[in-house]
Amino acid sequence: MLHIVNYHGNCPDGFAAYSLYHAWATAQGDTVIGYPIAPHDPRTWPALPASGLWTAVFLDVVLDAETLRRWFLASSHSLVIDHHSTSEALLEGFKGTERTTLLFSKESCAAVLTHQHLYPGTPVPDWLWHVDRVDRWSSVTDHDVALREYILPIARLPVTDPAQTDKALGYMSAFIRRYSSGGLPMLEILAESERRLAKKRRLLHAILMDERRTTRVTVDAKYCEEAGLAPVWVEQVVFSIDTTGLYSFDSTLASYFVFAECPEVTVFMNYIRVGPGKYKYCVRSRDFDVTSGGLFLGHPCAAGGVLESPKTPFLIR
């Protein structure tokens, strides 16, 4: 059987889910072809395969309803595993679709859901919970960030060069094997992570200190009314940055640094201009539900999507 797997590219969660699925399917003697895609960029989506016996798999990512419907109809079976709030309503419309399995939960990341689906009754490995906490930005620890720094370069290999996918899978397999056997202790991961973080910290700090790109807002009732925010946002301290043109900017890591260095900041907001009056956003919080009021979509402490002016609060003018 051939498995065509679309997974969230440039994402440790998406690649971890793919590596688990790839190992499971190939152990059965099946063939797996993976595509690291961006859900909002059709240029990254593969063409619909020719007819035949193949399974369509979507891990940590979904496409628009019409495209999904074509994949579901063309494949012999389809599997979707996702945890993003923005996918919930769309997938609801496909419940009961013939030859399609939909697994959705906001309680854990896609890689954890994938492991639970493929290996029911088997405890989820510790390293996957590290991935889960960073991906949903839930009680993130230094160890979680360290492991992300270890996995992220591996996850990015198939995106920067598709020919490197097998190498990335090999690296991931070796990591899982060493970590699970105790051959890769957290102290070693922390040391390697700190070496990588040192350079990133300097670069990010220079950007975060750029007053032309940043602003800090203490939200009050007037700001909520003008920006279309729910009253629950009052008293939140928001650090906002516009990184349009800085394509290597790591928003997740930047939020980690800001929260560590600015204890008064409760919400980190990153904007990227993607069109006239249209901005892609990534938002993280300490423990405040950023989806309150329905303007920002995603997990309570980690959301992302696209907003269009004038309903774009915290934007640097």
C-alpha cells in the first residue's frame, strides 16, 4: 500500500507526527511519500495522485474543504489527525464521510495524537510531551525549549531540500532511539541547545530592541473598544513586533526570551505583512486565553492565523 502523507512543514510537531507514521507504515512493508506543506500556501501542496490504491494522510495540517474532498474521494482511505481550533469546524463537515478517519482533539499536539492512534494502549514517550508543551505553549520549561532546538533543524531539512527527507528521518530515528534508551540525556540536549541558542539570542535581542518594529501596550477598556477586543483583555500587557521581511525570525523562541526577560509582559504578538492590509500573526501568552473574544484563533496560549485591517490590534503603525 502507498501512503501519501501531507504534514505541517517546518514544524517539530508536524515532522514528529510524520516520522512516527513513516516508521509505523514502513514496518508493515508499505511505501510512504511525505510532503511538508504550509496550509495557507497552495504552492506547497502536492498534486492529487493518479488513481489507484493509496491512503491519503494529513498530519497536523488540513487544506480547504474542496481540496480535502477531492483527496478523500480519490484515495482508498483517508486519515486526518489535527488539533488546531481553526480545523475543528471544517472537519466537522466531513464526519461520516466514507473511507475517512478523522481524529481531532485540542488536548494534545498532533504527534501525541498520532502515537496514540498508531500504538493504542502504549504510553506516550516523554520526548513527545516536550514537543506537545511547546507546540501548544502549555507550561513550557527550559527542557522543552532545549528539545525543540534539537529537533527543529531536523524538521526543517525536508522543507529546505526535499532530497534531504530520508536524512531527516534517519536523524529523527536516531534521536528517538538514543533518547528512549537513555543514551541521549537531557543534560547533553541542554548543552547542545545552549550552544545553538547563544547566537539566536543575540540576533533576536537586536530585533526585539528595534523600536521601529516593536510596541508595548497595556490594554485598557478604551483600547478594547477601539480595537474590537473583548473586555477580558483589559490589563494584559502585550509586546508586539512586526517582522515583515525577516523570514528567519523564530517567533516561538522570541516569545520565550521576551517572557523570560520581561516579567510584566503577558502576551507576545508577532505580525508579518502578507498583503495590502493583511497580516499573518503568531501570538503566545503566559497563561491568558488569547482566543477570548474570538478574534485570534488557535490554542488558548498559542494562536495563529491571518487578520485584515482595521481589526488588527497591536499592529505597529
